[in-house]
Amino acid sequence: MHLSETLHLPLGVADVASMYADPAYADVRARVLHAHEATATVQGDPADAFTVTTSIEMPTDGIPDLMRRFVGTTVTIRETQTWQAPAADGSRRGSIAFEVAGAPASMTGDVALTPEGEAGAEMRIDGELVAKVPLLGRKIEQAALPYVSRVLALEERSAADYAAGSAR
């Protein structure tokens, strides 16, 4: 099922890249998402091409009932963001992937980060949400789409908290 989101982050593109590469940002995201735990590892330098992999353990009380039977009371989501080096105008392109541990659900897509105003960035996410469950896959995708959109929208709040200095 197709997913398209546009986020407005209160940091410039270079600062957003640095934020994602900062392991302390995983703690901010965990707090905003009411997650039990979050960790992040970074390969590369945010001034160039880099990859950040974040593992977030979240309670499942907010997910649709149809999905909860596959994951239990908590779920671990592994997110991998792979960013290319910045373009001449500072914009960046990359890919994003979410895997749900122990569940047949995932999302893959493209991300684009462009300058927005003096000190902001627009992040566009264009991806496909897939649930590989015979007969129920499409229903699970339809039920999960609003939940995934809400989680992605909370990225704006996490970035605002980070920008305000709550992680540093």
C-alpha cells in the first residue's frame, strides 16, 4: 500500500543530517513515541553519505487490533535510513526501510530532504507498506497506514525537541 508523507522539520538540511547521525536523537524519539527503548548506530559521516540504523521497542497498545495478534504487547521496529552526500544546493536524497521484528510487515521507500526557508527542511517520504499475510495482508496494510502516518508525523515533534536542545 502506497504511503506518502511530507514533514516540516525546524532545522536546516545539514543539521537534520547531523541530528539523525547523533545517537542521542534515538533517546528523543523514544521519549516522544513513548517507546521502552531506542538505540542507533551510524556508518559514515553526516557531512557526506551515511547510514543510520535505529531500533525502537514500542508498546503495541496504539496499533490496530488486527496487527496486535501478530506482535504481542511490544514490537521492535528497525529503521534504516541511507542518505547520499548532499547535492550542490544542500538537498539530500536517500532511502528508508522499516522492518517489524517477528511480524510479516515492512515499509521501504525514498526520502528527500530539501531546504525550507531560513532554518527549516522539508522531508518527503514516498514508500510502500507491505504485510505478507495470506488473505489478510491488504486489510493489515489498510489498518496500519494511519498508524504509520501518525508515527512519522511525530518526527516533527522529535526534531523540534532535539532542536530545542533536549538531547544535547
